[in-house]
Amino acid sequence: MLPCRHDHEVLLVYIEIYMNARMVRSLRRLLIPFLLLLGFWMLLSPHHTPESLAVGIFVALGVTLFSRSLLFDQHEMPLYRLENLLMFMGFLVVLVLEVVKSNIEVARIVLSPNMPVEPEFVKVPLKIKNEVNRVILGNSITLTPGTLTVEITDTYCVVHALTKDSAESLRSSFIVRWIKRIDEAHES
């Protein structure tokens, strides 16, 4: 049976709908980095004039378009979803508190007359599927004074800790639990 003109038109409509949907997805993917860059521009801009805004839009758009091949998609970068971004903001509060707490602990150790340093490597099991979340975890552990992430794999990370107590507390740390929550929210 030969396709009639009507079938061909329907096919063209489907192709147009698909292309439009693909373009919308691509634009949405670029919108968040563009808005973040523009917001950062306006934050650093000393004067909020129409000219400054126009230059900011031009620069943010240029950087976003130039680096579009470097941008992650939503599967790779779970923070692109608003719910995950809000959860990540909560994680940043926990991270700052952990850094302050660790700073006090490291200062106590260093200022102690007998300096109770017992360096130790610990293997922390990971049940985090997303690679970006594993990197965020590794960087967060390294940011915390007294600990340094040495290796990250799909199933564990190796951390150098200043003391045995800090090494043992890594397995149930707030940082690990928050990243697990972000990862689980991403999966659902």
C-alpha cells in the first residue's frame, strides 16, 4: 500500500513536534547556567544600569553557548533539578557546620601538649550511584580539616584521617548521609 499525502503530512508534523521538544530540552539545559552566570555578573557588578545588564546578558549567553558541550545533562548533574538544588543548599549548611566542628577538633589536637595524632587510612563503603555525587562527597571530605580523600571508586572511597576517632566517624558522618539522600532523591 502506497502512503498517501496525508500520511506524509502527519509524519512531518511528528518530526516538527520532536524537533521542537528537543530544542526546548536543549534550551532548558542552557537556561540554568545562563541564569547563574547572569546572577553572578549582577552580584559582582558595581552599578546596575541597563548597559551593565546588557553586557551581562551578552557575556553570560556567550559563555553558556561556548561551553554548552561541557555542560552536564540532568542525568549526569542531579543538582539541575530544583528539588535537588534545595536539598544541596541544606547540605551546604551541614558541610559548613562539619568544617567548623572539624576545625575545632584539629585545633584541639594540634594545641594539645601530647598531640594525639594517629593517622589512619579508612575505606568508606559507598552506595552512591551518581558519579557527580561521589565527587561532591570526596571534595566535601577533603574540605573537612583532618581528612583527605585519596581514592574514589564506584563502591568505596579511601580517606586519610588525622586520628582513629575521625576515621571511624566517617562511616556514619552527616556528609555521607546527606550525599546519599541527594543521590536517592536523584534516583526516584
